[in-house]
Amino acid sequence: MKIKHIVVLCACLFGLDAAAQVVGVDGKQIDTTNIYGERSDSLNATVFVSRQSTLPKGKDIRTEVITAAGLCKMACCNLAESFENSASVTVGYSDAVTGARQIRLLGLSGTYTQMLDENRPVMRGLHAPFGLSYVPGQWLESIQIAKGVSSVINGVEGMTGQINMEHRKPTDEKPLFINVAAMNDTKLDFNIASSLQFNDSWSTVLLGHVSGNLMAMDMNKDGFMDDPKMLQFNFSNRWLYFDPDGLQVRFGVRAIRDSRIGGQMLEDEKGEKHIFDHNHEYDFINESSASNVWGSNILNRSIDTYVKVGYPLDEDGCTSIALVADYNYQDSDMYFGKTSYLGGQHSGFLNLLYQGEINEDNKFTVGLSGMADLYDESLARYVFTGSKSKFEHNGKTSLANAGAFGEYTFHSGDVFSAIMGLRADWYNAIGKVKVSPRLTLKYTPHKSIVLRANGGRGLRYSTPLIDNIGVFSTGKPFYAPVKGESFTDHILEDAWTLGANGTYYFPGDLGAYISFDYFHTMFNQQMIVDYEFMPNTISFYASNGSKSFTDNYQADFSIEPFRGFTVTTTFRYTNAMMSLLTPVAVDGIDASHSALRMIEKPMTSRFKGVLNLQYATNLNKWIFDFTASANGPSRLYDFMATQDWVNASEGQLYLKDSHAYSKTYPLLYCQVTRRFKGIDIYVGGENLTNFTQKNVIFGDKASNGFVNASAQNFDASCIWGPLMGVKLYAGLRLTIWKTE
């Protein structure tokens, strides 16, 4: 597919939305729309800032904030590499060949976490599998991780939380920032940012990014590239207009082109290396052998534009209206061996808000909003099930919702606060209105103790193939075992999340605290992607009320024992359970009334512990960062519990009650930064334990000793650990500050 008729929208789209105004500890509105002024946090949040981690007592919602200083602790080439210091968020690969990354929050896939770009919903649908790699870390001012359900203002797609990204601002006093980094796997990363102020009313920021791998590498000698060969171009331009009367307008545009080639890397008779090309495949191989090899070729192109308008209706800004519009087009051409998936997605988000107050302690926000996605999909999947089989799907799908919402905020000094939200949306796919209530409470019984709780409902349309892009990196047919259902169904997933947090602040000047939180998510409706119902088959079906839940426990401790040295530790435990159809050994059945079994959710880490040490010398001339993490076991798919495969994994797995589990593994990271006037030079290493998952490509062996990609049991999506070993890097950050 080609991008058509979209550039003109960058110039003419001028519309609606703004996220909620939330009340701070002082009783004043915090501008979460990013319309009125620059701010340090956009959510009513628990904030971890700079070198010292703190939990401000006056914030309502339990939220972590990774600041610009925190983003500099590691290479942080993109958003997917920005969470290594967090136990709340776990990042892994969707498969072993495409480089697609996915996060987990509260033990569930990142599809249940709402991603926000300055409070505009992003990374939805086709954009989701690779969206984390499309946000350069050095473009960001901060990342805010809100756990559990929060405001209803931006919709209710966030079931486990929200991750909001704050970009560098047009009003920054930095006319030029450049970051260059190189890694030992031949990956290069270049970022540039320039904030320019033309006068008191107009300012802009230009953001550019280029990254790519110079060489394709196969360090584990399994015949497949460890990381896809890729090249990405990314450009963004954001503007701010400010009028002395209070009117503010923010608008911008971003364009991305990303190409990546993965899979097998083969040698011809002359010893030359060849990688996959979907037009010619491996054209030097004779036709009889071509079906045994496999590669992926992916080209993603997208463009999006937005505008925000805000206007105060009184002098102190307590009453205001806001209007924002967002449009995105994503074009994806994906080839996985003999399978092709060509997709296009038009998405629009619209929101209109009115904010007011009854008095200083009672404030409210009401509004109207809508979201729409138009998918154009073409799937041609070839698999070998004794004989060559073809699965096709072509068509356009329209998914939309529109509704009204209201949010009321009450404060009783610094002791108690409550945020009550209610939203009613009409969903076109089911032709019904769904009501989503949400509630957030904060209570401070003592100056050293803060208690928080929140809960509410989340709703989202599933996009089963894209939400689970790893299924394309297999030789398995897709199957819908329940009569009347299909693996292309976009069901409306429905979940409730409840959570609580308690924080104790130790007396003294050490900035020490200890914090505990618990969250429970339960599904009323969920799209299940089941690798175990039928042998060598991937089954798609709706849970239809069957029990599925996740319990998530976390403890945090931080202290600064002496000036410049900070110690932060975090431990997270997850209990994720779900109901799956009882496995069968035959095809062609109607599983509508099949028995269910409650089982631990596969490929979900039970726990993660993180220790971060940071020491900065006087004036931050030298900064030393060290991070160690222990990653707990995951239950693997039942078909992985074969003795031969367990033995071949060199002690990385163990068997328990006929199920295979990965063993706990450590990861180490470190970085040293030397700061000069306007220049930072840094060197570091990731995964210094050199731990990698063995046997990431699963299936029968071919005559060449590699996995036979034409076999039905070929599977490159069974990923529970790191794919790359030790990664060393060096980089330079150059900042030119504005002078009067």
C-alpha cells in the first residue's frame, strides 16, 4: 500500500481535544493539557526527579516520573530502552526476528496501557508493535507512568495505566542539542533538537532522528539475524503561539519511515551473505530448497499532526475551554516468509472540554470526545499443514466511539482529596453505550504517611493480529475454535482495575521513603490468543466472561545516605491467571461449549527486582550509574515442555508439574558520564552478564542443521529473555544554551 492524500491534512487540520485539568496539593489546577504554560509534571503524580528519587506527599495518583536526567542514565536510544530502572514496566521482544518490542504493566501486555504524547492517545493499532522504537529518548523531557486507572478525559482504553511522554518544548532555552551514540553491534543513533523563540508569541522546536544497523549479525549461530537490519528516519516540528489575552495554540507534525529486514542470513557458493528480499526472496537458492528458509521484510511509514487550542474565560484561569484534534495515518507493508500483511490505518481523536470551579476546593471538568479508526487490511498467509494451505483476509473495518464525560475534584486541605469521573461512550461495533466510572482517593492521616486508592473500568477494541504481531513469525495456521468467531474479530475488551498504595517518609534529611502498592485487574471480556488449544495451531477466541485476572504487588525504597549518592530498590511480584480452553488433538471442532482450565498466564515474568546506584561528584562533573536486575521465571507454552528442548536450553529452563518455566536470570547495566561546559561524554554497557535466551527459534531441524521454516511447528515468537548479549556503547551530547 502507498500513502495517499495525507500531506494536505498537515496544513488544514485544526481541531479539538485537551486532557483534564487536575488539582494539585495547593488546591490549584494543574494543566494536564500542556496548553497553559510549561510544567514539570502533567499527571497528578508521584515524581522521581533528577538524581534524587522522591514521592511528593501532595499528589493524588501513584505515578513514577522518569525525568530527562533519568533518561540519560543509559543509552536510551528510544522509549523501549528507557525502562530498565523500573520494575513497574517490563519490556521484551514480540519475537526473535522483527525487532518489535512490547511493554508489560501490572503483568499485562502493553496493549492494555494507554500511551499518551502530551496527553494525546498514540501508539494504537498498526502503530503499536514498533511505536516504542519511534520515540527517541533524547527527544523527551520526561516520562510519566501512572499505574491503575486514572482520568476519564482521554478515554478509557488504559486498563492497567497510562504512560505519558513530554517532549522538549518550543520555549526551551536550547537553540541546539545534538546526541550521537554508537554501539558494538554496529547500531548508530543520531538526534538533533532545536528550540527557537521568534518573539513573545511564537516559538518552535525541531526534532530529528536517524538510526540504523550497519551490519547484520548472527552471534548465536542459529542462522537467523540477532537483530533486524534497519534504517529509521524520524522528524517532528512543534509550534506554540501565545497571545497576551490568554489564548494558546499548540500544533505540530511528525513523519516516520522505518524499514527492517530480519530472518535467516545465508551464504551463496561464493561465500557472500544474503538477507531476505520479499520481491526475490533468496533468489540464489534453488526452488526445492527455498521453502525451507524464512525472512521478514517490514516497511512502516506514518504521518501525524495535531492542534491544541486553549482559552481562559476569567482572569485567574479557573474557568477555561480547550479544544484539540489529532490525526494519524500509518501504512505498513509486512512480509513474513510466504505470508504478507498490508495494512493502512486512519485514526482521529477529538475532544472538547469546559473546566470550572464551584469554589477553591470543588472543581469540575466536562466535555465531549470521540475516537475513530479506519483499517484497510490485506492478509495472505501460506502455511504447510501436510499440504500447502492459504488463509486470506481482505477488507476495511471502521471502529469508533463517541461520548460525554465529567470529572469532579474535591480537596479538603492537605488531608483528603477525591477525583470522581464518569464517562458514557457509544461503540459502533456493538451498537451500544457503555458507562465507565472511575474514582481516585488520597488520604494523609499523618505528615509522614500518604495513602492512595483508585479503581474503575477500561474498554478497548482489540486488533488481534497486530496486538500479537509475533504470530506472523511462526509456521502455524490461525484458527477460531468457537463457531461464529474469527481471528480477525475486533471485540470490545472490558476490564476493571482496583489498586491501593501506601507510602511512609522517614524523618531526617536523607530523603528516604518506603512504598507499597497492590493492583488487581479482572476481565469481563478479553481476546484470547491460545498457542496450546490445538497442536501447532494458534487459536483466537473471546473469553466471554471466563475468569481472567492479574494481581500485582510492588515495594519501593529509596535513600540518599550522603550527598550525591542515591540508592533505589524496587521489587515487583505478579500473579497472572487466565481461563483457556482445554487442549484437544483434533481439528474441525466447535469449542463453544468446551471445558475451561484456569492456568498461569504464559510468557509472563513472576517477579522483577531492581537495584539502582548513582553517584555524582560536586557540580555533577562525573556521574556514575549502576543498575542490577533479577528477572523471575515465566511459564512457557506447554509445547515447549519437551525434554529434548529443555536439555538443549543449557539449564535455562526447568520442569514443574509438566510445565516448562524459565529460570531467574540477572542483568547488569552501567554508565559513566563526564560533563564539560555544554558537552557530555558517556560510555556504558548493557546486559553485562551476557545472558541471552538459548534456542529462540523453535521447530524441527532441516538438513542444513538450522530450524526448518517450512515446518508447521516453526516458531520464532517464544521469547522470554534477552536476545542480545553484552552491548557496549559510547556517545556525546552537545548543548548550546541561549545567550542574551
